[in-house]
Amino acid sequence: MPVWLEAGAWGLVGGAALVLGALVAWFVRVPQRVVASIMAFGAGVLISALAFELVDEAERSGGLVPTVLGFLAGALAYVAANLLLARRGARHRKRSGDQQPSEQDAAGSGAAIAVGALLDGIPESVVLGLSVLGGQGVGVGVLAAVFISNVPEGLSSAAGMKRAGRGPGYVFGVWAGIAVASGLAALVGSLLLQDASAGTIAAITAVAAGAILAMLADTMIPEAFERAHLLTGLITALGFLTAFAIERA
């Protein structure tokens, strides 16, 4: 199988976890405290992947300066885009409670939430695509982190969409579309960068890592803290250790 096609397939697998989470939220009434706890675990998983799979590897292969600059650029780009979407009703797109606005509350918020969810998923997909470029298959630690964290992301966000009165066509259309977009992002990223230098790949990996960390702080951690704040730190630490153990194993 061509490397770029393999990258696309793994990106689709990672995106499919969002659909899985949305299915659970739609058909099972999951208590908000449980949703928040799962979100905290997923945040810990992604933080571990950032530290050991992305930023560390980027610095080793491309150097400190490209890594630092790329990381800052990714965080700044995500925050700027997120601020723009928040003004259009997508601020609480990852929340499972009543925070998400309905279309009656904020016209155009449905489209903004969909674009915001896409914004959250693209950096992870690009990282998956880059992980196969070494010729040794997908990075298992990165794949596990993306899949494990995407389930609670899809679950929490879909629960919030349902509470806001959005129908199944919208909810599953959004997540299925993002799953496909995740596969395409991984495929295109791998295809365009298969002959890139180590420094370029390191910089782009760092850009994605910076965007992912900003996404965690802006969308996942607030949901986790609000409903499970007394245990959030412990649950996040368990997620971190789980991803670390998978990466080392």
C-alpha cells in the first residue's frame, strides 16, 4: 500500500472515533460527570502524546528553533481561528450540557460549530499522516492517543448538540464529514511531505502540537473541570500514564 494511502486510512480510523463517541451520546444517556471524567482522561492522553511523541521527536529530528517557532505558530493560529468561531456561536462546541446555542439563539451557530469541530480535528490528522513517513507504519502511540481522545470529544460535543435541539442528520453529518476530512488531511499531509526535509517535518509536527495543546486548554479541559473538578487532576494523570505506557511498550 502506498504510504500516502496508508496515512489516509489511519486518519480515517482516528476520525471514526468521533463518530463512535457521537453514537454513544445519541443513544445512551451518559451522566455529565461521566462525560467530564472521560474528557479529562482523553486530555491526559493527548498531553502525553504531545510531550513524548510530537514535541520531543520534532526537536530531536529538526532542532530546537524550528520546533519552538512551529509550536508557537500552531498555538497562535488555533487561538485566532477559535476566537473568530467563538463570536459566531461555536465557543462551547465541546460542552455536553446546555452551553451550546441553538440555531434560534444564534443564527449560523450550527455552521460555526461544524467548522470548529473540523478545526479541532485537523491537527491530529496531520500528525497521523506524518507518523507514517518513516516507512515503519503508523506511530502506535499517536494513533492510540488520537483515537482514545476523540471518543470523549465526539461524545461530549454530540451530547451538547442534542441538548441544543440539533437533529441526527446534523450531528452525524458533522462527525461523519469530519471523519472523512481527517482521512483526507492525513493523506494530503503525507503526500505533500513525503520528500520534505527533517526540519520541515519537525516544524509542521510542532505546529500541529501547538494547535492541539491550545485546543485542549480551550475546549476539553474546561468541560472536564466543570463537572469533575475534584478528580480532574487524577483522571488526567491516569490518561497521561496510559498513553505513556502505550508509547513505551
